[in-house]
Amino acid sequence: SKKTHHLIASELESNPDYQLVLVGHSLGGGVAAVLGTLWRETFPGLSVYAYGCPCVGPMDTYPKNLNESIISVVGEGDPFSSLSLGHLADISAALSKLCVDDELR
């Protein structure tokens, strides 16, 4: 993020009419959303478009005005867009129980 940040800052300084737009799909959308969160103060006018983006953080940790710069588009029924690390931990624990219970095998 730091190396890319310096390069982008330099390019935007050389081209004052340009604004930064981050676009990503699936995991790339998650990366774009995280970078957009990290860089929101540094790059005024930053816009992020994330398509099919996974959950990349708890909503209560984001600033209230962040949703003005990050647009997330999710297809109806897309399971990966609502999947979080907490969900994966729960699934892992449930599968572990199933594996050790002979009646459930």
C-alpha cells in the first residue's frame, strides 16, 4: 500500500485534473474498499466501485461519511458478498464437530 500510495500521489500531483478511482470485482473489490478506507484522507475526491465485494470489516468501525466514496454492487443471492471471517470460523467449528461425531458421518 505504501509503495503504491507514493506512486499514485506523484501521478496525481503531476496531473491535477485527475482524480483517483479504484474499481474491483470479488477479492479485488475487497482490496479496493480497504484501500479506499485507508486513503480517504490522502486523496480527496477518491471514488471506489466494488462489485461482488466480500465483507472486509465490521460496519461500526467505518466513519459515517465513508459510504459517500465507496459504492458496493452486490448481486442478489451472492453468498460471497455476505461471507465474513466470523462466518468462516463458525463453519469451520461446525465441520470439526461433524468430523468427530461418528453418528453424523
